[in-house]
Amino acid sequence: MSIDVSGIKEGQRMMWTAGDYPELARTIESVAEQVVERARAKAGDKLLDVATGSGNVAIPAALAGAEVTGLDLTPKLLDVARERAAEAGVQIAFVEGDAEELPFDDRSFDRVTSCFGVMFAPRQDLAASELVRVARPGGRIVVAAWTPEGLTGRMFKTVGSYMPPPPPELTPPIMWGSEEHVRSLFAASGAELSFERQHVTFEHDSPEGWLEYNEKVLGPTILAKKALEPQGKWDALREELVKLYSDGNETDDGGFRARAEYLLTVAQLPA
């Protein structure tokens, strides 16, 4: 694909630096634990966590005894990850880098993971091939991604409907949550694939309160508001998002509790 994605990646650095992603990441720590469990990380394993963010996967993997490297495009998040690793008492190599061009030799890692991270790499075929390239024969790749049908997937689709469309050559990130699409991404690898649809539960004092929280901490929501408010379009999007969260609300006590579905992919490479 000949498209220039440098501007997209710079926008992603801005997006995940806006707000307080490490704070939001605390709400999805249970997913990271699932990723580590499915990776079967243990002492003696070399594990790479791609788009590691603030270290949600990297830290528990290191606590399990693995020799961990965490890679991310965003230096600010890596600084937080280093602080969290120090607090947890684990040694992790954190590296600034690109999921589409991993700075590691072929067959370097026993385990390769990504939790709501590699899904945002613009060229998905390239990113998937990089995950495979750096994994050793018999290695295991584990990826968590929001499903298109789930609450967070629908949130991204709703926000995207108000924003300038991406280049048509690029596949939406939430397609990493489609089993059929993921099969196509790993088809050339010969990997044995297994899938689990799971969910994480978000809780707040109300649907409106959950959106207000996202307006403060979640980069995509923050940047959408910044772009749309001057155009007079934010109120309409905000109304749609409140309705989305209200429709997904499972409590009738005035609070907010909703399940967001994600797909957990395990790719077991041939030995």
C-alpha cells in the first residue's frame, strides 16, 4: 500500500497523549490479565507487548517471570509505563517504536501480545505480518481488540461518522474484532487461530457521567470535541453518545453499568 501514513501516526501520538489514557487504562486492566493468561507467559519466555501504552500487559507479564519488552509509538505513555514498572518492582525494556516496523530481529520472541493497541496501526496487513515476523516458530501471539458490534466499537463508529473519513484504502481499527478479518490477516502465517468473545464492564454514576469522564481522559473523544465544537456539531454527537451509553446501560438505579465486548485472538504459530 503506497499511502503515506506518517500524518496518521502523528495524529495518533496526539490522540493518545490528549487527556489521561493511563487513568482510563485502569478500567481495562482485567483484559490485560486475560491477554497475559492466554499468552501463557512464564519464567524464561521473551515477551514483546506491542503498543504497550502505560504497561497494562507488560507489567503482569513481567511479574509472571517473563523477560518483557514493551513498545509504543507515544513517549509520554512509555514514561508512565516505566514509573508503573518501577513501582511494581519489575525490570522491563520500554522502547519507542512503530507496530508496522518493529525494531527487532526475526524470531526474537516466544510471546507477542497487544491489548487494544496494534488494532490502531493504519496498515493492518503490515502490522500483523510484523507480529508474526518477530515471533519464534511455535510462538504464540495474543491480541485483544474491540468488536464492531460491541459498545466501544459502536462508539468509535459513531464518533467517526462526524469526522473526516480516513483514506478508503485503510481498514477501520475495530475490524481487528472480526474473526473473519483476523483470519485473513494471519492467513499466510500458517497459525492455528482461536477466538473468544469476552467483555469488560464499565461503571460510572450515569451514562452522562461516563461520557463526561471520557471527555476528560479519552483522546478520541477529546479530539472529536475539540474539532466539532467550533463547527457546532459536538452537541449532536454528544446526544448520540449519551443515547448509545443509555441503551447499553444494564442498571435501572440511576447509575451506569455497561458491558463492552472485545475479541481475544490467540495465534499459535507452527513449530
